[in-house]
Amino acid sequence: MEAKSFGEKVFFIANGIRLHIKEYFLRLTGTFNKYEYCISFPSVPEGLKAEKYIKGFKAVSVPIPDEIFEGCGVGILVKAEDKDRLLKHFKEKGILVSGVFKRNGNSFKEVKE
């Protein structure tokens, strides 16, 4: 989905900046690599919607890692013990998931659910 209005463009840019700052902090503190899975979404709006439902899970929203998708996107990093429960929660809330990726060293590989 492409931002059509000036307001939508500002919204997406502001969220991109927010997510990148969060990612840099996670990487700087060494926390980024402690999440075993990354969940991707078919669009930025869907990822931002999913972000609202991660409270109570060992999960954090970030820009989608480049090894998963080199364009813009939202990813949810999640610890292994919460992955299945979070995916079920997304399904119950009507959140569309496009992929689940498992950490493999410093990269991610798609897993079939």
C-alpha cells in the first residue's frame, strides 16, 4: 500500500523513524539477537496494526530485517516460547501474517507453519 495523502506519508515516515530507532537500541544493547523469530506482514499498515496486540508477549516491533525483505515493512521479533501463542492471538484478532522466520546466526530463514 502506498501512502496517498501528505498526512499518510508523514504517518509512515514517523513510524519508520520510530521503528529504526528502536532497532538501533536493540542492536546496541545486544537484545536484538535474543529474539529467535520474526513475523512479517503483507503490508506496513497490517504490521502497525499487529504492533498494537503484542503487549503481554515477549515480542517487539522493528523494521523488517533486510534479509527477509529489502523494502519497507514492519516485523515483530518474538521469543520462541511466545511464538505460537502470539500467532494464535494474531489469528484471533484478524491480523494477516505473510511469513514466520527463524533466526539462523545473524540472518533469518522462513519456516513453514
